[in-house]
Amino acid sequence: MTLFLRIEAVTTRIALWLAILFLLIAAALALYQVTARFVFGTPSTWSEVVTRSAMIWSVFLGVAPAFREGAMIAVGIVQTALPRRLGRALYQLSMILTLSFFSILLWQGWAMTGRVMRQKLAALDISIAWVYAALPVGSAFILIAVLGCMIRAWQGIDDPLESPR
């Protein structure tokens, strides 16, 4: 379990840094797009598509660190109102449901990415599959992070009934 938690910490940190990188790319391209359109009067044909794609990647990669830090929407008020043991069981149930959801998203995202391989992004000669790949890749990072949350809660490392870090 300790090895998995170390792997989870590394993968979640990678997801965080990639999410930050994609967010910076999106912000820079949005600034470029506005500048090109309103200052120079020559709108960019490609920057909006790349900005949107970078935002999609940023969101899907940012969910894993959000889970790890306890920043996702929680049923905390219900958990704390219940007896401690029942509150922890509710937390684990919510994590199992989360695992189920993101497992389906990974599976369907993988299938969707395969189906759109031949389609191209508007204004670019790049497969739209690169954008759709955010679903399975982000889901994989999220699944690892959620499993880490469950293990830490089970071992008592992070108490889900206490306030988030």
C-alpha cells in the first residue's frame, strides 16, 4: 500500500503540473487571440480551438489533485452528522461511486477517442482525438488519486471527517 501511495503522489503531482501548463497555454493563447483580433484587426483562425482544447485538458488533469487535496464537492455535512464509523463508511461509498463513474468515463473516453481519430480540429490539420484523449488520460489520473484517498482514509492517514487540508 505504501508503494501505491508513493506512486499516487507522483502521478497526482504530474497531473497538477500538466494542468498548470495547459492552463498557462490557454491563458497565453486567449491573450494572443484578443490582441490579434482587437489590436491588430487580424483574428487568429487557430488560437480559439487550441485554447479550448488546452482548457479541456487542464480541467481533466486538475481533478486528480483536487481529489487528493479534498477540494471536490463532498458530503461532509452529512458525514459529520452521522456517527464516526458510519460517516467513514459513507465517505468510502462515495469514493466507490466516484471510481465507478470515472472507470466508465475512462472506458467510454477511450472508445470515443478511437472513433474520432480521422476527424480534424477546425482550422488545424490535427486529429480531434488529441482533445478527446483528455477523457481517458484524465480519468486514469483521477482513478489513481481516488484510490489513494480511499487507502489513506482506510489507514487513518487522512480523516475524511475533518476539514480538508
